[in-house]
Amino acid sequence: MGAFFISLLVCHELWPSVTLQIMSLSKLSFLKFLGPGLMYAGAAVGVSHLVQSTRAGANYGWELLFIVIFANVIKYPFFEIGTRYTIVTGKSLLDGYENLGRLPIWIFFIISTGTMCVIVSTVTLVTSGLFSIILGLSITPWILCSIILLFCFALLSIGKFSALDVLMKWIVIGLTIATILAVVFSFFADVVKLETPGKSFSISDAADVSFLIALMGWMPIPIEAAVWQSDWTLAKKEQNGGELPPMKWAMLDFNIGYWGTTILAVFFLALGANMMYNTGNEFSGNAATFAGELIHLYTSSLGSWSYPIILVAAFFTMFSTTLTCFDAYPRVVSNSSRRVFPRLATVSLEKLYWIWIIVVGVGSICILAFFLTSMKSLVDFATTVSFLNAPILALIHHLILFGKDIPKEHRPHPLMNLLSWFGIIFLFGFSIYFLQMRFFN
């Protein structure tokens, strides 16, 4: 209950701020700086939403609704630091890591390089399932994923950040509209439910706790994405002739992306709960089959006429996640690798970026070609690893947010300090509980 009241207080603090910002902005001025928040949304609305949130509703009905909201609220301070730090200092959040000492930057480098191929392979696999339906062909997953990653490579080579920026805006808006309509109609859909009670979540059940960890791991996205947000803000600065937006505009852009994806996560859970919970059906572990089942949820709610629209919207949503992650990891790892290995300071960031993008691409394809057994298993593994990394990164972000780099007048409300400590304690405590249940029971 204490967590619930903290969530309410935070929303009470944030909502008036967002509302006042919207009312006071010049439309043209704000649109000039709009982008990094929607890129964050493009990265977040992927596996955590289309796969995990929908599975949460399909498996447990509405029981995990509070968990979805709770995970987004307690992680908010650890993501907003990406925007706040860059606007205040004009630097990458990695400078904040480095200013804390050598250990934090090493931790970030190890976590990012250790998980980047797993995460990119996971989101690409889900994308490939939707792509195979569009093509109407049954293609070996790793080959199809290779094609997708090669196309991402070509797009980033030609358009770089500007192409990514423009693409995200339309993709996020399109899927949002489609999902809202599907959920509204799902409340009136004629879905046959079993007479027996549906599955209930139990905190003492190891399988249920494992799914909960996997659900929260990427809800809304891995915490290291705060560094992506920081670097995207700097990239947007270059687009705007070296001009950073005022804090209120930058935070509005971020809040639109962050709380928008939170609402979408709730909608995806609702879609799973209304259309699949207690029907006797379960999602397949095969990527292509899962994609077909996901599209069926939409078409059962909206009608068969919506099939091509939803299929294309879902594919481009997952493609945007793949493209964003494929761009983000090389971007931040090249930056952190120069800090970890001083000898690389003589190598340009652009050259390191393309070296790391090849490493990520080849590594991801190898995982899919040699180690893939099930889409659900790969998703749950990747999201669980992210959850176990989360408390460490959360503590580092707290120390930066309330440290010497950010003057007191630019720090968030004291309530955010309380929320941040609560989030850190929860993430550490629940990680320990999960590990104890997983390995010592």
C-alpha cells in the first residue's frame, strides 16, 4: 500500500507540471525539439509491450495491472536523469558515470557489452515473426533476422539519426491509435471463456515469480536506456545547430514518451486480458506463430478488415525497436569503451560506432543461429538479466541525479529522492528474493 501511495504522490507532482508545460509552449518551438522522447517510446514499445504485457494479461487477466504501473513509476527517476543531466551539463550521462569514478563506467561497459547481443537478437526475433507473416513465407529465423539487421545497417548508414528520428514519430503515433481502438472494441467482443476460474498469480510460486521478474525487467525498457536518451538528446542538439532545448521542453518531450508508453503497456495488458485470458489458449513460443496470435487479438476485436493495418503497424513498431536498439548500443558502447580504454581516445567515435555495430549484428545472428530454442525462453532470459542488472544501475543513476554534477536548483522535487530510494530498495530486495527462490529452494 505504501508503494501505491508513493505512486499517487509522484503522479500528482508530475501531471500538473506536464499540463502547464503543454499550455505554455509555442507549438513550432516545441516541435523543433521533439524527438528523443519519441525515440525512447519507439524503443520501449516493443518486447515489453507487445510480448510481455500482452502475455501478462493473457496469463493472469487483470491481476498484474498494478505491477505494470508500479514498475514504470518506481523506475521513473532512473530514466529521467538521462534528459535532466544532459540539459543541465550539456554532456552525456556517461560523463556522470565517469565523474563517480572508474568503477561505475566499468559496470556500465560490462553490462552493455554483456547484454547488447542478447537484447538485439531478442527484439529482432519478434520482428522476424511479423515479417514472415507479411512475406507469407516460412524462413529460418536467423536468416530472416539477418536480413532485417542488414536493412537496419543500411538505413543507419544512409539516414543516420535524422531518418531514425522521423521514422519514430509516425510509428509510435500509428500503433498507439490502433491499440487504443482494439482495446476499446475488445470490451464488447464476443469471447468464449472457460467455466473454470482462470489462473491466479502467486508470489510463492516460482514460475509466477519468474514471469513477474521477466515482465518488470523491460518494463518499460532496460535502465541503461537512460544513457541512450542522453545521447539522443545530444544528437538532436547537433541537428538543431548546437542548441539544447530549455529544461521544461526537454522534460515534456521525455514525459510524453515515458508516460505514453506506460499507458500503452496497460492497453496491451487489457488486450490480452479481454481477448485471451481463461479461454484455454496460450501464446506459442515460436516467433511467427506468436506474431499471428497477436494479430488475431486485434482482428478479433476490430474485425478482419483491420488485419493488414494491424500487421503493418505491429511490424513497424517492432522494427522501430530493433532499429533503435541496433543504433543505441553501438552508440553508447563506443562512447564508454573510449572511457574504459584510454588508448581508444585517438579513434573517432564514428569509427568505433561502426565497429561496434558490426559486433552487435554478428553476435546477435550467432545467438539466433546456434542457441535459439524458443522465442519465449529467449525473451524471458533477456528480460530477467535486465531486471537483475537494474538495481546496480539504479543506484548509480541516483548518485548522479542527487550528486555534485547537478546543482540543487536543477534537481527534481524531494519526493523524487524518496521514490528513487524506494525503487532501489525494492529492486535489490526483489532480486535477492528471486535468486533465493530460483537457486536455494
